[in-house]
Amino acid sequence: MRIPSSHQPMTTSSAPGKIILFGEHAVVYGRPALAVPVTQVQATATVSENSRGGIMIEAPNINLSAELSSLAPDHPLATIINSVFSILSISNPPPCTVYLQSTIPVASGLGSGAAVSVAIIRALSMFLGQTLSDERVNALAFKAEKLYHGTPSGIDNTVVTYGKPVYFIKRKPIKTFHVGTPFMIMIGGTGMPAPTKESVTAVRKLWESDKPHWEKIFTRVGEIVWNARQAIERGDTIELGRLMDANHSLLQQMTVSCAELDQLVEAARKSGALGAKLSGGGRGGNMIAIVEKENAPAVARALSSAGAKRTILTQVG
Ligand code: PMV
């Protein structure tokens, strides 16, 4: 263990949000999923020297202002910070303040936890005079995801670390994919926080009660994901819309949709979206719709009238 020989006075790093286009939940059981970064929302970590001593964490978004040593060791932020010290073999870190800001709504399927972790890992390691490879950043962020989510697949930390569209299979090397023609996704937020851990646990209970049945459902999701990847590669938005609808209906069977999400999905479809589904853990959080540029404002209006608390239009590719 050592004291860092030199550190920077101040460093900063940002990481994007993310959305899952296809394959959530089934991805936990080894099927593929497609996810893309959402750069309109970001988490930013700034690490600076402080003269008062200790390691301070300031996260106004979650009303946290605390010294690292006062947090429970399994607190996700404490875990992340301590794991950076540990991987860099630093036993006596210089006094510093880790300041966190995020425009990513928490517990809403936009990857806020992963983005905060990635931003802290990068800003803190740079502050300590070292740069970690993306692979190491991803591995550390995955550790924190386990605290947030229980048994995460690792998709959130992967998309957020690499900042690229990914075709993700648990424990397999990261694969990115080609976007034939850029397309637009409208994200609609229910405004209901939805802890992923709870919906993942609910699906696990279903799976444990009838593994052959749920394995079949997960395999169907996997086929949708594979077809969606091909549709994205050839720029076929009509087919993508159809596949989104099919994926949503399988997610409904997994009991991870809810009245509010279904209402937004329906409103998007009725106002001209090519297809729509929930995105992420479900039971709140966000839905997504594939839209054409011309009808994006109409879909956004329809979503707001149907109860969306916010809409974000993002381009993939
Ligand atoms: O709720 P989100 O966007 O963090 O996504 C969770 C995705 C799940 O497949 C439900 C869980 C996972 O770890 O992959």
C-alpha cells in the first residue's frame, strides 16, 4: 500500500445515461440485450483537494453531504470510492471532496447508478494521478451495480463505460453494433421511481416457480433482440417498431409493466409511434417509442397528456 506520489488539484469526469432498447430481464438469464447511451442526461463527478481533511462526499441531488468514513461500508458510493483506492493500492489518500451532480433521474431505468459510478471512478483515479482502462472502469462499476441491483447482468455499467450502442450478453466480451440509418427514440418517464432490484427479484421468483416456461419466454425475447439488431443494421424502423411491441407484451407477461407504463405505451402507438415498450426494470421508470422525426412532437404531446412527467428525444446512431 502506498500514498500517491502526486495528485491533481481538481479533476472532473462525466458519464451518459442509457436506455435498454430490447431484452431487459431476459438478459439476466443469459439472453442478449441491446442498449444505447443517452447523452442528453449526464452524471458528473468532480474531485478536488480540500483543506479540512478526510474524504468528503457532496451529492446535493440525493441530499448527501458526509465524510466517507461515516458511511456504511456497503453504501454504493463508499464502495466505489474505496474500491478505487484499493485497485490503485492507495492506503493513505489525500484529503479531497468528491462532488456529484446528475441530471439522470434516479431509479428510472436511465442508468443513473452506473453513470455515477463510472464518473467517480474516472475522476477519482485521474485525481490520484492514474488512468484506468475502460475494462477496469467497467469491472469496478459492476461491483457497485451489484449493490444497487442484487444480481445485475452488467449491461448498464457496460453501455455507460463505453458510451456506445452495445449488443450485450452477460459475461461475454462487449460487442458494439452498426446502426444502418440513425433513428429517433422518444423516452417517456412515468415519474414513478422503480428500484430495479425489486422487479429483478419478482422475475426471479416467477422463473423459480416454473423454469421451463420462463426459459421459453426468455428465449423468445432473445430472438426479438437478435432480429432487432439486424433491423437496426439494415435501417428497418418499421420492423423495429413491431419488435418493440412484441417485446413489451413479453415484459407484460413477466409482470414488470404497470398501468402507467401501459398507458404511455398505448398513447405513443396511437399518436403515430412505430412501436413502443417499457425500458429497463419496469413497474415505473421509463418507456420508449420509436418515432419518425416529423411525428416526434405529436408523440411527445400525447405522452404528456397520458401522464408522462418528462419526455426526452434521442437519436441512435
Ligand atoms: O432498470 P435499468 O435500466 O437499470 O435496467 C435493468 C435491466 C434489467 O435487465 C432489468 C436488469 C439487469 O441487470 O440487466
